[in-house]
Amino acid sequence: MASNPRNGRPYRRLVAAVKALGAPCARCGHNIDPALNARHPLSFTLDHVVPLSRGGDLLDPANARSMHRRCNSARGNRMGPQPLKTTRRW
């Protein structure tokens, strides 16, 4: 049985390195609080520029960026620029 590569040391090292940069969310541009619980919608997650389902490399630092959990889930496996959601009240 093959193990999950996201549980390995190289992947955890990449996540820690990207999180240590303290970069804002790549989708919404707001800061990410590193102290939040991992299940919180505004917590840090590692996003892949080229989604893994479309051939992106799991461990390539050039393919990794920081995102909020909510923003990463909303992005899904789409590629390219995406317009930010706005309301009519803005």
C-alpha cells in the first residue's frame, strides 16, 4: 500500500518554509494569522499554482504559495487568474 506523500517529511518541510515567509493570501491579499487552528476558514494552507490534478509538482517550491483555507477551497483545481468575488454594496 502506497503512503500519502503529503504526510512525508519533504512536504512538511515545504509547508513550514512557505508558512515562515509570512506572505499574504495569494487569492484575496489579506494577511494569514499563523496562530489559527488548522480547521479555521482563515488559517494557512499551502496552495499549488499548477494543481496536482493537472500535473503540478507536489514538492516544487516554485509551485507553492500561501492561501487561506477558504480561498484555497474556493479556487479548487482551476488555473489562471480568477476575479475576486464582489458584492453590489461595494
